[in-house]
Amino acid sequence: MDSDLRQKIYDFIDSKGLRKTVQREAIIQAAFSTAQHFTAEELIDMARRIEPTVSRATVYRTLPLLVESKLLKEIDIGKDHKTYDPNFVNRPHHNHIICTDCQKVFEFEDHYMETLEDCISKRQGFTPIAKTVRIEASCDQLRKFGICKNKK
Ligand SMILES: [Zn+2]
Ligand SMILES: [Zn+2]
């Protein structure tokens, strides 16, 4: 985990008047040592691999805090449960394509898209602050070949 990032997180936790505990440390470590999206339940498993005493309650208390710090983002990928994305730290402008066939989520960045979003907002008299683009798509591989390596 990046030391800059760690500093930012702990500055935030300090500003909230919270204590630094091994459990919280394990949760933070787990959340930001992966490039995968995860659910709260998955984060519990990952954190417990680092520190077995991590409780479910601590994870559910720490998650909103990380989201509030803007380092972790809650994303809507069309599932019932909330999904969290640690990748906005390194790629703040990335977007998601969700394959409705394979259920996989792909991340992409595109400068044209950013420019376009800026232009659209400006034209309507707004300055963009945050945005989420979620493209739901069907899989070309699966349609063409009847098989796709992403399909489980
Ligand atoms: Zn993402
Ligand atoms: Zn596919």
C-alpha cells in the first residue's frame, strides 16, 4: 500500500477523532491492497486474513468512513449489494462497463469522454464536480463465438 495514501487515510481518521487500531489498520490495508471491487462481506474476509480479530461491526463502521474520505468509492454495478471500488485513488476518472452476459465489470479511461462531459455540462451552464458512467453491454465474444473466457 502506498505511503501517501496511508497518510491521507490516517489524516482523515485523525480528523474524525478516531483511534488507530490493528483491526482498522487491517481493514484499510485489505481495502487498498486490491485492484478488485469488493462488497462489505468480501472485505471482512480479506481483512480477517490479515487480522483474524476483525469484527463485522468494525468493517461496517469503517466502510462509510473510507467512502466519506473519498478514497474509496461506492459504485453501482446493478447488483443488490453495495460494491466498493478502491481504484479511484490511482485513476480518478475511470468508468465501468458491465457485461450483462458474463457479469464482469471492466474499467476504462477515456480523455474524449472527459472532454465531452465537460462540454456538455458547460453548455448547460454547469461545472462538473463528480460523475459516474456505467455502461451496460452485451459481450461480443459470446455472441460471435458462443464462448467467452470471462464467463464463469
Ligand atoms: Zn472501478
Ligand atoms: Zn464475455
